[in-house]
Amino acid sequence: MNQPATPQSASPYGTLPPASNPALRKPVSLPRLLEMHARGEKITMLTAYDATFAAVADAAGIDCILVGDSLGMVCQGLSSTVGVSLETMRYHVECVTRGVRRVQGTAWIIGDLPFGTYHESKEQALRNAAVLMQAGAHMVKLEGGGWTADTVRFLVERGIPVCAHLGLTPQTVHALGGYRVQGKTVESAAIMKRHAHALQEAGAALLVLEMVPAALSSELTAELPHCPTIGIGAGKGTAGQVLVLHDMLGLNLGKMPKFVRNFMADLPGVQGQHGIKEAMQAYVAAVKNGSFPDNSQHAW
């Protein structure tokens, strides 16, 4: 005799966490991010590369999930992000999108345009940005200043939200001479300011500042009312923060960057998925209340 089917049969490969409470968390959008910035609420961003971690991040209250080309290093074992392909990015954006949608999540999803996919022309950038948007991204991110402003304007005019990225730009790490703090001199700081203003004027809706002196990041944040800054190694004066998922969980296979805090280490005795979600929640709380980053420990 057949047994009646259970209302919800368990998956042998694990289950995804419940969604963020719709009553407490409205879907994140560009207007909402700007409202957060206007009232001084810090924006939280974290990388994720698969469905399960994306769903956990959403349930933990992360505002923005970045499907970063950092996956080349933490997932693929590459020495830099330069070798990441558009097809790889499309695949991971799809995975993250499925995870967030499956739990009826509300996070804003950003997909990195990898090296060589927007450098040739504005039209090339549009074609490849469309690939990531059709895969589920709400926004694309590209690196660099100067020439990129025209590309940003071209994309924004065609309905594609753009997150810009200045300071240490990992795709050009070879040209920069390594992973070094950017904007330390008067001249380089002036150039970065000029590029940041041009990107805001072109329509960039967010701006990642990576390994930029805290004082310069604070100045840029005050000068860019329509383009919230998201810091990583840029001090606490930015409008928000981003970390690589593996770094903030203490899973870095190399030397841990100065700007990283291991949030799993704050949860002694807790292991597994529950601990990971709690670590993400601790990260959200620390960014929101301003206790992370600590300029004396995590900035220059």
C-alpha cells in the first residue's frame, strides 16, 4: 500500500533557508538604496557565488549581493580575476538569482563584468551587460575611471544600472604593480576625485572604493550625494561596505587582507550553516551600527 506523500519532502542535498520576512524587508531597489544613503543608513554588500549562500545572505539581511569576479580566486583557484570569462559570470549570476528567487528574497543582485568584456567599445559593454542582466542581475559593475564614464553613460541611458569601481581595481592589478593602496599622493587623489565625479555625472548609481585612504573616501562620499560609495579597505566614512564572503568567514587560503574582519571568529562554538548565517548577521549589524570597519585596524 502506498504511503501518503508528505506535504514537503526533504531534499537529500540540503535545503535553502527561509526568505527574509516580507513584512520587515521590502525589495531592495535603487530608490531605496538612495533613501538609505540620504538618511545615513549604511548599505551592506557581500559577495556570493551560488544559490545556497545567496539565500543565506538574503535571509541574514544583506542589502546587496555582489556576484564578483573574485570567484576566479576563491572558487576557481586563479591567481587573479583576469582569467574569469563572461560565461563563468553568467553561470554564477544565474545560480545566485535562482537561490534568491527560490526563497522569495529581496536583495539587490550585482554582476561583475569581467576583464576584456567592456574595454573594446560601448557596444561590446552593452552586449555583455545584457548577458548578465538576462541571467538575473539587477545591476552590472565595471572597473576604472576616465574612459569608463562614457561607457557608464551609454549603459545607463539604455536602462542598465551601473556600479563603478575605483581605487585598487583587481582587473588591472598588473598595471598597478600589485595589491596596493591607491590615492595616497595629492596628484593621484585629485585624479580619483575627478574620475568619481565624472562617473556620478554619467549616471553610476553606486561606487566601490577599494584600498583607498579613509580620509579620501570620506571626502568622496560627502561630494557624491547621488552615488553612494561602498568601501572595501576604504575606512568607515563610506556609505556602505562590501567584503568577499570567504574572507569574512575566515576561509581565505592566503594572507588575510588588513581590511577584513573574520566574523566567524566572533561566534565560538557555533558551526555549520547556522553559524554562517549568524556571522553574516553580525556583519550586517556591525556595518549598520558603524563598528565595522574600525579605521585604526582596517583602513589606511
